[in-house]
Amino acid sequence: MTAVTESAETGSAPASERPVGYGRLKRKEDPRFVRGKGHYVDDVQLPGMLHGAVLRSPLAHARIVSIDTSAAESHPKVRAVITGAALEGLGLAWMPTLSMDTQAVLATDKVRFQGQEVAFVVAEDHYAARDALELIDVEYEPLPPVINARHALDADAPVIRDDLEGRTDNHIFDWEAGDKAATDEVFARADVVVTQEMLYPRVHPAPLETCGCVADMDPVDGKLTLWETTQAPHAHRTLYAMVAGLPEQKIRVISPDIGGGFGNKVGIYPGYVCAVVGSILTKKPVKWVEDRSENLMSTSFARDYHMRGEIAATREGKILGVRVKVLADHGAFNGTAQPTKYPAGFFHIFTGSYDIEAAHCQVTGVYTNKAPGGVAYACSFRVTEAVYLVERLVDCLADELGQDPAELRMRNLLRPEQFPYENKTGWEYDSGDYPATLRKALDLAGYDTLRREQAERRARGELMGIGLSFFTETVGAGPRKHMDILGLGMADGCELRVHPTGKAVVRLSVQSQGQGHETTFAQIVAEELGIPPEDIEVVHGDTDQTPFGLGTYGSRSTPVSGAAAAVVARKVRDKARIIAGAMLEVTPEDLEWEKGRWFVKGDPGTARTIQEIALAAHGALELPEGVEGHLEATTVYNPPNLTFPYGAYLCVVDVDPGTGEVKVRRFVAVDDCGTRINPMIIEGQVHGGLADGVGMALMEIISFDEDGNCLSGSFMDYLVPTALETPAWELGNTVTPSPHHPIGAKGVGESATVGSPAAVVNAVMDAIGVRHADMPLTPGRVWQAMHGGVEPPQ
Amino acid sequence: MTVRSYGFGAIALEAAVQVPATFEYRRASSVEDALALLERFGEEARVIAGGHSLLPMMKLRLARPEFLVDINDLHELDYLRLEGGELLIGALTRHRTLLESELVGRLFPIFHDAERVIADPPVRNRGTIGGSLCQADPAEDLSAVCTAVRAVAVILGPGGRRSVPMQEFYRGPYETAVGAGELLVEIRVPVRPNAGSAYRKVERKTGDWAVAAAGGALSLADDGRIGWAGIGLAAVSTSLAGYRRVEEALVGREPTDELFTEAGRIAAEDCDPLSDLRGTEEYKRHLAGELTHRALTLAAERARAAGGTGGKDA
Ligand SMILES: Cc1cc2nc3c(=O)[nH]c(=O)nc-3n(C[C@H](O)[C@H](O)[C@H](O)COP(=O)(O)OP(=O)(O)OC[C@H]3O[C@@H](n4cnc5c(N)ncnc54)[C@H](O)[C@@H]3O)c2cc1C
């Protein structure tokens, strides 16, 4: 259990006990959320606002023969019906995806997945818009669909993307990393090679707030204001400018409170574009908000990685190499969000936390008749898949060698003196003491006692399992020279202004979807300047009010924008030093900083606080030559490298031998995310991620039948875990600051989602004595695995 | 629209609409008023009780009633009482009331077993036993429970009042003996001496519909043998009843583990499950046996305990 310092726990504690900087502090944003006073996109109400609804394809693959909208148009409350043909006239029927592919905004030629956008109705109210959808008559000519990615490249597979010039198959890309020859050589001389096929099924981020927007095109001044559920408002604005030809200064994207993103809200969805067009056509604001089923069926999914992993080792259990082939199902359009150079995201961190000689991966992306998107869901650009692969492989190896999985990991973990560590696929891990973290997790869990208990229970016919996972994340994308999305570099800006009274406003390019930015970023600035966090206003989510940057995903806010906030605060501190020098009539070099004030070296009583300096900066004080008044600064932070948070997780499960039901009894998570800014927020992030991990391991999947019907279009079928499926989390931490980061923080948003699924699956396999079964480990699938084996899910 | 499995969630949504079609709405002020409204609006009218089955179906436009007759003001249908050797349950009794009733828990612990695993507290606060039985989803838990305890449904309509045993009440998936213009008003459960009952369900997560579930009720004769037995299974067949062979195998026998294993084996044979996302046919068949065994074992334990604690005079 994490040690909790009670006194500093609450934001309502006496001011003297609240941290001026890092420490446990209740979130500044929570009073409005717990009072129901958050302001989400669906709360936006504008005079004369109309409502949009999307007509979606009932079929996974079909040619559109005709669309008749006349009945819908004559509905008394309908103001506009937009089809692909209409958009074609505007050059907007297709839009670029985040992976440089194109995606239909509204289908013109064919529909390519069930739930694809076919037409958009704008009506006076939400109900009329949906009623009118039923009045649109679309004639489809059904085509055979490609549902199973394993058949996407068959010679006779129907070609899904016949809209693309010269396409004769469903192949998207081949990509590889590592050294194939060196890896083959290592495998050739290994004593033991274990091979395992595994599927990381299609899952969905399923944020509680679905996606939506309100588009308001001012017909007079031509300014478009767009309230959107987006994790990346600036990137969206630039893309709208590029795609729709709207001048960028005339677009304002506002991302208000966001009810969860998890990657689901990175991309641009057809509904947003349609709402904009609807507003242009009707000269009224248009709101469009998805239903739950639309969100689950049509927006960015995650994973769908068919992996064949191999691990090579000596008989004693020294891991030599890892080799993997992946078939990646990207759906009907390649809409994956990831840095351009990396079509498989950061999957090539699959060498994990181990000191190995060689590694190689080969990834092939294919189109299928399923919803597009991919990468989403708190995965740090496919690190989740990578960690799952290697952590399952290590357990398979332990099983093969008859070794204890904890010992096997301990023997192979990177050692502290190896950092910074160049792995075999091109990453430079920044810092870590992996064995210490694993040891801490084992101690917290009482590993040896658990193993003894397990043996006793087994003797009584009870199935108890202990599963471990050790993960290395790679987050904080990223260095501009390597990383961009659609040509936009992944650097982030930050602006800080200290007001005359010593209060401050910090403006961020990243956008919170629940991560607590308003608190964390105030604390970062507070730590640097000694201004209490409650005196610092954090502004984010509005492109007219914040500097440019690429947004929040891939755990990048603290590593990138957090660094920017620290850097900009240091700039202000430096300027404050000059001003303090003028105030005290000494040279700046004679001053020394102590949190909140500059004092004269050797004379700590002679000092000026940051608040006094702020007032002087705005006052009549004579400033040194070349120094401007006021107290503010801006910066753009270009990360020199990614950061590599890591952790050791341990899960204990009990499996009912008669029914296959899995109960997660305990979960111990020891995270190292470097410097800990607000431990309470970190714990919240870890709790959520662990719950996600239990969900993916045990119940979540977007399934399809052979015709391409999505079978998981509601929360009755797409199961997300609740407090009742999850244990009381037991957290611990180690702190290894990142050496290249201004404050040593590594980011933690996705660590737990990335690290936990493997621990749960490893525990279940340990309990039932089966080498591998694919997620989700529902009671039925566990029981099948215990009785002769279970097929990969569809 | 294809129904692929039970529990209306498991439906392939061919169009993602979650807004109901237009309908008219009336709030009935008495049972007579409700019957009059139903008669007036005819075939296109539907009763709405807790709304936790009907509203989701309407939002998905799987149901499009033109008129809704709301019976939530009919407090005269919200009761639990013991009368003439029967437990009488008003049709508007909420899940929560059943779960919190000491009387129900003492006489029929099977109801408490089931209620604990039906949906979640917000659904249980509103959902009613009448709505549950009338929905007649083959995965519905209370129908299986009522089948096991041999409940009788009391139906009121233009033709008067009639009583229908559970086996006949349930006519197949989403179909019951309640005709147009009729109202289910009461459920009557006979109280037996030395009786015990239990319900066992496997679900993928809390609040999920059953992958499979089994309810068992039995009473012990003075010689310790099983005097009477009732079985109801959910989610493993289009029918909730049909376990007569199991019941026959139990009566007159010692309540042993072997007997209950045998009972489970017959239940597994006699059920007729479909493979779906909740599990394969093979798994569900296995569960039918396993859960029947577990429910009967617990029911017998409870019957023995009831025998010793005055259950006889209940
Ligand atoms: C999230 C969720 C999870 C659920 N999980 C489960 C579960 O695990 N197990 C389970 O068994 N159930 C489950 N349910 C269903 C729940 O138990 C419902 O409350 C119940 O099925 C219906 O009761 P109701 O009063 O809400 O009925 P309503 O929705 O109001 O009505 C259902 C049907 O019964 C008719 N009706 C209602 N009352 C009468 C009456 N007196 N006379 C004639 N007809 C009537 C209506 O016209 C309608 O056709 C779940 C529901 C939800 C929303």
C-alpha cells in the first residue's frame, strides 16, 4: 500500500500544509466535476442551433447503387440532407487520415464497414434528425466482405480500397525493425526456442463521453468556431485549414471538458466535417453528438494485432533474442494515429526490459471491412501490444524451462549500469533500476508466501494463479527530427504570464481529458517559481488562447508540455532575477534563488519575493538596459529523446474450476515514472489504467460475425469492468528521474494500461496450467482453454 | 435485425440509433384506468413498468409502441405478503424491494440469490418483477426463479381474472400468456415446509445477463428424502421449464452429492443452448449441469437448516 501523507492530502487543508510545488494536492478541477458543473461539448447551447445525425451503413461491404433523400428532405423539421455526392462538389467527400491514407467522409462509391457514414441530416431537433434518417432510401449491392485479417491477402480476397489508384490487394505496408540476420543467428544457436501465436483482440477506448462537436460558421465574418471532443485541438485546426481550405486564423477549435479520451479523440471523424458543412449550408450552428453504439461501432478502435512471437534462450534461462511477425488489421481506412515514420507505432520496443543480443520484428498492415482507426486506447503507440507480446513470451519460456517466472525475469532484466541503454531495435532507454523495482513488487506482494499458498490450494484442487509483468514504456513523442504527424512536428509550446499581483496564467498546447492538467501544470510552475498552485490559472483546450502543440496522447503531456512549462517558468525566474537585482541594486549574479524569492548571497534577509518582483515588473521601477517590462515568457519544447517509464506488476487470481470464472484477488503495481509531481494524480492514472488492463484481459472485445456485423455495439456486449471486477489496488513506486528531462518526469498516463493485461493473463495461465489462451478471458473462454483449448476470438 | 442471443443487448445493431420513435404516453391512475387505457389503445399499446427492458428496446427501435400506459402510480400493485400458505408478490414490486425483504429471504432465499446478480442497483431500484416476467427474455433470472418455485401468475383483463402457472405463462422468447389489453397483477408462490431453494448464475461481469443460470427448489420429507423439487434454468434454452426429468429424478431420493451430479447431468442433456459471445453451446451445457448441481446442493443445505429452525410452520 502506498504511504499516504494525510496532512497534505487535501486541497482544503490549511494553506500552510498545501504543497507549493510537487506533492499530494486535490485536483483543482474536481469541484466543478463533483458538483456536476463540468462543461462538455454536449452542454454547448447556441441560439438557433440545429442538430445533425449520421446515416450509417448496415453492411460491411457494398456498392452504393442509389441514395434517395427526397422523403427526408421534405420532413418538416429537416434543414439539410448531405450526401457524399454533395460533398464531392465541395471537394470534401474524402479526407486524409492521420496515416496519410484517405478516408471517406460520406461514402460515394462503396461502403467499407458496418457503421460507415453514408449521409448526414441537419434538423431542428435531435429527434427529428434521427427520424429523418429512416426516410433516406439507400440501395446497396452487397459485396463479399473481408473480416478475418488472416484472409485479407488471399489471392481471391475482394479488394476493399478500389478507390485507390492501381490497388489490386488489401496490403497497406510492410515494416521491420531490428537486425534480421543477427537475430536468426542467435536463434540458430539457442538451446531453447519457444514460439507462440497470440492475438491482441480489437478493443475500444469506450470513453464515457462519446465523440461530438458543435460547428458554428459565422456567415458574416467567415470565422468557424468548433467545439470538439478532441485531444489535439491545434492539430485539428491546422488539418481543417489544410483540408477544407479555410484560413487558419479564421478557425477556432475549442475542446472544453472532455469525458475521457484514451486515444479515441485524437483523429478527425466524418461527423465533425459534416457538422461544419451543415453549418456552412444552413448558416446556423450545428451540433452532432454520437450515440453509444456509433462510438463503439465506428470510431477509433485499438489493437487487432495477430502476432507470432518467438523467444530464444539458453537452457539456464538467459534470454538471447526475440523475433516477431505481426499481421496488423487496420480496418477499412488506415487511420492509425502515429508518428509518420512508424507505421507500427512504437511496437519495436518489444524487446521489453531485457538484456538480449538480437531482435527483429516484421509487421504487415492490411485492410479489412471493419471500422478504421487503430492505435487508440492508452497504448503509447502500440507499446501495449509489444509489452503483452514479450511478457507472455517470457512466461511461455518459464513454462518451457520449468523456471520461476520472477527468477527468470530477474536474471534477464537490464542492470542499472547499462543505462542509458541502446536496445536492439533503435531505442535509447533513458534511465532505470529495473531489479530494484521488481524486487519491490515481489516484496509488496509477498511473492514467496503467495507461491506457498498456491501450492497448498492446488493440493486441495483450487486454482490460484500468480502473474507478473515487467514493462518498459516509450512515451513523450517526440524529437522533431524523428517524429511528426502529417508533417506537424511533435514539439509543444507554453506561455506563462505573471500578473502584477503575483498570480499567474500558464497556457498549454495539450488538452486534458481527465488527467488533471489544471493541477499538475500549476504545480510544475509552482515548484519553479514558488507561486502557490491555487494562484496559477491553467488555460488549455482553446486554439485562440493557447500556443501551438500536438495535444495529449501517448502519455506525452508531462514529458513534452510539462517540460515546456518548467522551461518557461525558468525563463520567468531568470527575468525575475534581473528585476530583483534592479530592485535591490545589486547585480543579478549576486542573487541566489530559494523557492519563491531571490535573495542576496550571504544575506538571506535581503530578498524580493516573486510577487514583489511581479509588481515591480509592471510598475515604475527603472529596468536595466534592454530589459522589457512585465513578467512573462514563451517557449517551444522539442524533446531530445523519449522518456521510458517502467514498472513491475503482479496479479493474483482465483479461477473457479467448475465454471472458469476469474476473480482478480490482488494487484500490486510498482511504477517508476521518474519525478512524481502529484502522487495522488499519478495513483489515479494508475488505478484507471489497471482497471483498463483487467477489462482487456478478461472481458473487452469488439467482435464481428462472418458478414462483418459488429456484435459489440452496446455496453451490454462491450463489457467494461467496474469496481466489482477489480480489487483494491496495491501501489508502490520507485523514482529514477529521466536525465534528459528538465524536471526528470517520464509520464505515467498509459503505464498501467500498457503493463497490466499481461500480468492478468499470465496469472490466469498460471492458475489453469495452460501455456496460452487469447484474451478476453471470459469464463467460457477460460473453461474451453482448460478443456482442450480455445480458438482465437473473432 | 437479427437476434443472436438472449438479453436484448446481444443484438447486431444494424443501425446505430438510440432515440425512440414517437409515441403517446398516459399515466394510469388505477388498475381499472390502466385496463381501460389498454383497451382504448388496443394492439399498439404497451404497459411500461420500470422501463428497464422496454425503454432500451424503444431506443434501439426494436420496439415501437404507439402508446405507453405507465403503471408506476399503481401502488396497489406494489406489495409482498404471506396469505393462505402463499407468498403474494404484487406485479409492481421492484427488484430492490424483493432483495431487501426479510420475509422473501427467509422463505425463498432463491429470490435473494437471483436479485443480488440481476443488473445493478439503479436498474434494481426501478425494474419490477412484473416487467421481468412479461419481458420473457430466455436469459431473464426471475422467470427461472419463478419456474423453480412453481409460481402462479395472476392476470387481469377485460375477460376477468385468471391464474396461470409459470410453465404455461412463458410461451417462448418474448412471449407470455398476457394478452393484449391484459395486465399481470400478482405472482403467487406456494410456501412448502422443510423447503430450501437457491440460484446460481455465471455472468461475464457484474450486471451482465446470464451466460447460464440455474435455480433449484426442494423440500425434504420427514424421512430426509426429497419430497418435492422444482428446477428452472435461464439462458440455456428458448424455454425456462422443461426440466421435468430432473425433477422426477430427484423426488423420493436421498439428497446426496451423487444425486445432484446426476440431476446436473440430466439438466445438461435437456437444455438447448446457443453458441454466442457469452459462450459455446458445449460450455453452456456444462454450466447447466454444474450450476444445477450447485443450486441443488445449496437448496438442500438450506432445507435442512429450515427444518431445524421452524421452517415447517411457515
Ligand atoms: C443494464 C441492465 C442489466 C440487466 N440485467 C439483468 C439481469 O442480469 N438479469 C435479469 O433478469 N434482468 C436484467 N435486466 C432487466 C431488468 O431486470 C428489468 O428491470 C426487467 O427485465 C423488466 O422490468 P421493468 O419493470 O423494467 O419492465 P418494463 O421495461 O417496464 O417492461 C418490460 C415488458 O413487460 C411489460 N410489462 C411490464 N409490466 C407489466 C404488467 N404488470 N403487465 C403486463 N405487462 C407488463 C411491458 O409492456 C414490456 O413489454 C437488466 C436490465 C438492464 C437495463
